[in-house]
Amino acid sequence: MILTVSMSPCIDVNIEVDSLSVGMSHKIISKRIFYTGKGINVSIGLARLGVRTFVTGFMYEDNGRLFEQELHREGINYKFVWSHGRVRENYKFVDHKSMLTEFDDISPKVTPEKQEDLLKIISEFAPGCEAVFVAGGLAKGMTADFYKKIFSVVPPGVKKVVDSEGERLRYALECGVDLVKPNLEELQRTLGIKIKSRAAAVEGAKTLVGMGAKKVLLSLGKEGAIITDGNRSYYCKSNNVAMNSTVGAGDAMVAAAMNALIRGGNDVEILRCGVAAGTAAVITPDTMSFRKDKYEEIFSSLFVKEI
């Protein structure tokens, strides 16, 4: 079983309008609502690959029951730490020029007592898991070292996987992490550098290895991904596909890569699995994840080269 920790759930409301002008009234062409969060998305991806998974994290009383419906639909078990307030709602407006305008909400406060409750759940379930995945921003009242606190209660032998950046990632790396999955922008912000070539991207990923990661899976968006353990590095290009949605592509990549990791796959397999799932996610509209048949079809067509 894989335990995923969703630190910051959110409701993504994607709205299509003909045009967007400040101070004007607008008609909505279409609206899609996703009940999401990195840990939740990763568990959905794992479930679609036939992997047993369990979700925990923070949830909020006013509208959090909607997430339970989504998890029930996917056949995923869960145990949340419930707090007062509403799950944050993010609004994304796309106009006829494909211009994206975003309004990101903030999470309610999480008390120290609730934070301790989450650590207790993780310490209870982690010993029976093959891996623990942690991702997401922090709510009010939380500090970046909470990532270190989480991995500190994960026993030896259980793989640690993280998708984060900045201080949160640095604290996680202090515990030693089996797999880190940043994208290029997150890597640049974490290291405070500008990356302008693939060689520079590899060197940046190797820096994270030096900070405590055993493997770094670096997403390059539509260009594919790189994986390195600090000694050997590999690159896999994505297939050229119609991008129907980029929502959840990074989480799909993590799900498939983590599945390969716990099955003892080598770096080439982990990379191919991750790229296949990320690509399958972007061609699958109206969902936060991917279809297994598309994933398998894309996986069979991918090639990896050492760089």
C-alpha cells in the first residue's frame, strides 16, 4: 500500500468565457469543477494502475464531503484530519484567445493540535506501507519544517517520495528522500538559479541529490523528463500529442513513477512510466488523472537515452 499525504486540498473551478474584461458582465461558456490536491491526485493515479493506496491530510468541514464522494468513486480509502472552514477554491478563466487568468484562494488555519493529529495518522499507517508520498502547500499556522516532521515518523524501509519546492523541500531532504519530482520552475526557485539548457537541468537535479535525494525525476513539461541518481542520468521525450488538459499531469507522473519504484524498477523504467502517465493525463480531458489503456499505449512507444 502507498500512503499519500495531501497537505492542501483545493477545489479547482475552470471557467471558459468568450472574453474577460475588468468591470464587465460575462457569460460562462463552460465550467468544470475538480476536487483536487496533489496527494489525492496521486492516489487516483495509483488506483487506476491497480495499486492499493490510502489518502490522509487536512480537510475542512464546510465543503470537504465532496472530496469523499470523489474518493469513493475511485475506490480509495482515506482518513482526514477535519478542521473548521472551507476548502480553498481556485478559479481559472480561459477566454477565446486561450489567455488564462487565475485567482488562487488561501487555506484556512490549521491549529497545532490538528497538525499533531495528522502526524499520529501517518505514524499509524506508515509502517504498513511500501511508500509515503507528501506534497502540497502549507495552511495558515504551519511552518516549512512540518515536511521534516512528517518524514521523521516514517520508519526505515518505507520509501519516501516528495513533490515540493523551496524550504519545504529542503526540510524533507534532511530526512533522506528516495524520489523527488520537481518541475523545471520549482527546481529553479528552490536553487535560486536560471536553467537554460538540458545540461544545466541535469546539474540542478544533481544538486538535489547532494542535498539528500536518492533519485530526482525532473519534469520538463511537453519536452518530457530527466531522471538522475547523481551518477547516471537519462532523458525521455514525450510523444507529440494534443494537449486537452495539463491539470494533474505532474501528479500522474509521480503516481506511475512511484509504482515503478516500489516494484524495484530501475531508473529507465521509472522515467518511462512517469512520462507515459504524464502524457496520458494531458490527452484526457475532464479528469484529474489518466486512463490506463492510454498509459500503456504511450508507454510502449517511449524511448529513453542516457545523457
